[in-house]
Amino acid sequence: MTIADYLALGLFLFLWLGYSWISAGSGTRYLPRTSLNQAMADRRREWIYNSLQRDLKMIDTQIMAGLQNGTAFFASTSIFAIGGCFALLGATDQVDAVFRELPFVAYGGRTVFELKVTGLTAMFGFAFFKFGWSYRLFNYCTILFGALPMMDETARDLQHARRVADQVVRMNTIAAKHFNSGLRTIFLSIGYLGWFVGPYMFMLTTVFVIFVLTRRQFFSEARRAIMDSQTP
């Protein structure tokens, strides 16, 4: 690999870690804007605390099931993507013949191509473990949610009810954190594909993906819909 390849890879990892740090709310003092993920974490707390005021929790269990189903879908997608990467490694000879004929592709040879595919496979593997662990945590969250006291019990011991609700909130937030991490990896894998064209395209696609994700986290209509406190 060339120096430009190493610089592009370093930029990719730096932006990945920096964006993850900021979007999780850790960089609030450096960027005084609440991210969409952080705002949704607050809404999760409101949701769980509101559930203490009703005995019939069918709506809440449907929400939990929806969260689990979404996580399972992306976990399955990651497995398919890993299989596609292994299939791509098996077709290296065909890809090598095609890439050598493309004038706009900075092809570094068979070994470099296999290393790039291996990195892409590692990203999808990382995403799968994030989604798999998130699915398990949402399952635990469902069990903890089932332990919430009924309305009469909550009225008798509000402090205990709030402690149990806090456990559900923390578990749900941690599960969402891992889900967001896996989803972020899927998005960044799109930017990683630019490396197969060349290091400069890799830099361009990485910056573009980070720009889109940052806009959605801090300047999107979805964030404004959550943060707007005025009643329409």
C-alpha cells in the first residue's frame, strides 16, 4: 500500500472514532448541541416512566418487540454481507482481471485487494457482534420491563418503582447504544467501498458519509422535531 492509502485509512478511523464520541453525547462541552441519539435517550426515560402510570402495557411490549425485530434484521443482514465478502475473496482472480483494465481505479495488486476485502469483512463482523449483543440486551430489557410494579404498588412505594424503572431505562439505553454502533458501522462501510477505487476516493467517500451522518444527528428535521418544545 502507498502512503496515501495509510493516510486515507487513518482519516477513516479518526473520523469514525470522533463521530462516535460526539454522537454519543461525550463531546457536549465541545459541541453545545444535543445529538439525536442523546435526545432519544431522554425520550426512552420518559416512555418507561409513563408506563408506570398504566397497568395494561400491551403497547409497551409491542414497542419492545419492534426494537428487537429491527435489531435481528440488521444482524441477519450483517451475516449475509460477511458471506458476500468471502465470496468476493473467492473470486479474486476475476476481480483482478477486471480491475487491471479500469483506468480510473488505483489497483494495488491482488494482495492489497484481499487486505481491503478482509477489512470490510471485519467491519461487518464488528457490526454483527454489536447487533447480536443489542438483541440480547433488548431481550433482557423486556424481562426487566415485565418486573415493573403495577399502579397500586407504584403508589405504595414510588421510590422502589422508580429504581426498577431506572434499571429498564439503563438497559434499554445500553442496548440502543450498541445498536447505533452497529448501524454506524454499516453506514461507514459505504464510505469504505471508495478505497477499492483509490485512496483519494476513500477520503472523499468517508468525509461525505460522516457529513451526512453529522447533519442527521445535529441539524436534521428529525432532531428539530424532538427538540422543539413549542406546541404547534
